[in-house]
Amino acid sequence: MRDRVLPGCGYLLGTLATAVGTLLALPVLLVPRPARRWADPHRRRAGRLLGVPTAARRDGRRDLPWALAHVAVGLPFGLAALLCLGNIVVAAVALGFWWVFPADARPTLFSLLDVHVDGWGTALVGGSVQIAVLGAAAWFVLPALARLHARLCLALLARSAEDRLTERVDALTRSRVGVVDAHGAELRRIERDLHDGTQARLVAIAMQLGVARESLADDPEAAAALLARAHETTEEAMAELRAVLQTIYPPILADRGLDGALTALATRSNVPVAIDFAVSGQLPATIEAVAYYVIAEALTNVAKHASATRASLRVGRADGELSIEVADDGKGGADEARGTGIAGIRRRVAALDGVVHLVSPPGGPTTLLVRVPCAS
């Protein structure tokens, strides 16, 4: 009961106080900056009651209309809470001591009905009825009034289209910078792998073939040995080149599709993984590759850091969105700052304008939820 009633009653009593303050400060609220500083805390307070996140605003044109509505609605709602709670206190305390009051000043029950307290029977029965009625109002009505006022507050102080557009541009700018940085790092990695591995092998092959050509006439056996080593080096270069190409787009996706590739990942995992794959139709290659790498990194984290005994993987597609959920029964406490790969997952997903939610309380369990826009 406390979790339901106290937040609503506290919100309404605070609303009553702030509505009185708003009424007294209306002339000051005609100035944009003070109006913004007065309205934003109330907006955040309403968001906390409803469990709705409230981002920063830039546009304050709705502050004065909100102030007028806050006074018009907050005063009666707050007074209703004050009278309801006050009468419960009166019924619980004052009526128990009705005999202390002078005969002409004794409290009454249900003042509209003018029920006078003239004995212990009336005090106890009537007080119990009054507490029950007002308690029901505090349980059902006051929380509803609090939520109604909070919704009104958020509706009147909602961010403007300009604010939402600005935030969207900022998010896309950050995403673009992250994508450019990740793309540059990926190109440098590929260049390094090719330079240090495949290119070095090719140089060795060229040298071996050159020496073999020069010694072919004078020492055929040495030339044959050089050709054999060149053949081995060629196979090694091809293997290294395939390894580099696999980091760009896993061949298993082309061979078996995302479903088969995830089955292979689960089979190789040290932790048993239950897969629920509900994706119909062909996914774009970029979406498939990101999904594969995200899931591979997540399952690697489960095996390395979670101390889990089992994990689950759910992949679905609905309403133009691909959803990925990886959960485990491990110890939890995943921290991105410790290099668990979550930051890399966020960068990959942000490149596709997706979102990542990580829930990992100490003691577990851990759930990673990824949503990526995916056109039908």
C-alpha cells in the first residue's frame, strides 16, 4: 500500500505547495529564463512519478500556459489530498479523544451529514467508517489524480519539434563520428593484416620463384625445392587472405545464412545456448553482419566473464526492427569500462541507428538487448 499511496499523495501535496508558489510568482514567470527554471523541475518530478525519462528542453514558450494550468489543476487536486489525509488523521486521533473537547466543540463525523460524536460507540464505529472511506479514496483516487496531473504537466511541457530535431541531429552526428572512427580503425587493421601477413608471404614467393628461375638450368633439384617452398608459401598466403576476408564479411553467413551461423556460434560456445530464431525473409547483408558480430561478442563475454551455466539467444523481426536478446544466469555486474566489448557493440549498432540496453545487476542475471532498424 505504501508504494502505491505515498508517491501519489506526496506528489499531490507537493503540487499544492508549488501551485500556491506558482500563483504568487506568476508575474515573474512572464520572463522566459525564470519560467524555465521553475517549470523544468516540475517536469522532471512528473517524469519520475510516471517513470518517464525527461530530456532537456530548449523551447520555453509553453512555460506560461503550463503555469496557469498548474495553478488551475494543482490547487484543487492538492486540496483534495490534503483534506483526505487530514480527515484520516482527525478520525484516527482526534475522535479517539472526543471526550477531551468541550461539549459544544466536539468533532463531528462526515460533516456534511452532521453526525455528532456523543459516545464511544459513535466514535469507534463512525471513525472506522470514515477511515475506511477516506482510505479507499487515498488508495484509488489520489494516485489517479497524481498521475493525471503528471501527464498534464508532461503534455504541456513536452519538447518541441525543434528540440527533438536538434537532439536527433546531435545523435546522428555522434553516430557518424563513431562510424567514421570505427571505419578508419577497421581499414588500418585490414591494411596491417595484409601488409604484415599476406604481402610478406607474396614477397617471399616472388623471391623464391626468382631464385628458382636462376638456378633452374644449373641446379634443377634446388630449383624444385624452391618451387615446393613457394607452393607452400602460396597456400599460407591464401589462408591468411581468407582469414582477413572473414573479418570483413563472415563466409558462413553467405553459406548458411544468419540462422545457421548463429547455430554454429552456439555449438562452439563453452556455455549451453538456447536459440529462439524468429526472422522471416532475407535480411540486408549489413544487418546480418552486425547481428552476427554482436551475438558473437556477446556470447564470448558470457563464456569469459559471466561464470554462467546457461544462456539464451532470441532473435526476432517485427515492425521494421530486428531485435536481439542475449541473456545468461551468471554473476552479473558487467561494466563497459572494464573492456567487456560492450562499447564495440554499441559502436556497431549505432552505425545502423540502433540502440543497446544492458541490464546486469551484481549477482545477475545479465540481459543484453539490441534493436536495429530493418526495412521489410
